[in-house]
Amino acid sequence: MDHLMTIGQLAARTGVAASALRFYEDRGLIQSIRSGAGHRRFPRYVTRRIAFIVFAQRIGLTLGEIKGELDRLPTERVPGRDDWAKLSSAWTARIDERMAELERLRDSLTGCIGCGCLSLDRCALVNPEDRLGRRGPGPRLWIGEAA
């Protein structure tokens, strides 16, 4: 049983709160083995799954999407480097989209919020009569729409 970790050990090793680990287990993202006393014990390879979950969340995947990705991993063996590479290879486009979104945010910090501009003298040119508001809620220019 020395290859198994308690939830406290797993939390300390991964930097993820024990409550989050229980939540991940409830959602089927990770699995534990129960001891005779009913305590959770986690195989060490679960640390890789948690690292994957944390990384996937940081690039914007939902827990449902993460579960779908994790469900593609082999169950008959511990996933290897190739297995993880297959999962993450499809993320390039998503990361590129996220980077473009962040660049738009950076470039718009002083001039764009909500309708597309903070300058009253530019609003008549960029967004007359709040025409961007008719396209939907939120900062339409910031999310990549043309004026």
C-alpha cells in the first residue's frame, strides 16, 4: 500500500485542495481506492491526471471537456507520454484563440470596454447609436467582432 497516497498527501503533492480532489472524484475525473476503513487512497499516477486537469482548466476547458479527454486515456495501463501528447495536441488552436483574446484585451485596455470605446468623441464613429449592442451583450469589439 506504500504506492498509494492519502488525500492529504495528494493535495500536498499537487497543490490542489482536498475538497477539490473530492469534487474531481465525484465528477469521475480521478478515482481512488478505498481502504478497509473507507479512507481514500490514490495511486501515484493520479498526480499526472491532476496536473492535466489543472493545465486544461488554465487554457479554458470545462470540467466536462476535461472528463471527455481523460476518458480517452487507456484504462488497462498507466498512461504514458504518447497518451498525454495525443490529448494535448488538439489544444494548439484553443491556445492560439486564447492568446488572440488576451492580445485583444491588452490592446483594448485603455480604449475599449462594453460598447467598444471609452472615448465620447470616438463613440459616434466606432459605435453610433450603440449598434454593437444590437449584436449581443458584452464587449463586442473585445471579443473580436469588427466595428
